[in-house]
Amino acid sequence: MTHPAFALQKAVYQTLSTDPELAQLVEDHIFDFIPQDTLFPYIRLEITNQLDRSNQVSTLTEVALDI
């Protein structure tokens, strides 16, 4: 099973990387880790918080993602 944070980050990356208007601005510069010497413009995706919100009925994870 894919961890919820990874699944969220992957879905956001896929959405951003396939947007033609955004591609004109940042090309393929969408990162979770910014390589050294990368020039602006770029987008950084960062998981900032993960909380287990599970209970007796459901398995839930709250994920915060900064863009």
C-alpha cells in the first residue's frame, strides 16, 4: 500500500507537470528536493506534516503539503 503522503505528492506532481500553462513558466522544474545550481523559476513540493487520525471505524491520515 502506498503511503498517503507519497500518493498525495505524486498526484499533485502529476497534475502540475501536465499543465501546459505552468510548463511554459517552469518547464520541468518541479521538485521535492531542489538540485544545486537550479535557477528560478521552479516549484518545490514539501510534505510538512502527517498526522494519524485513525479511529475504531476508519484509518485516516492527515497530510499537509506546501507548494
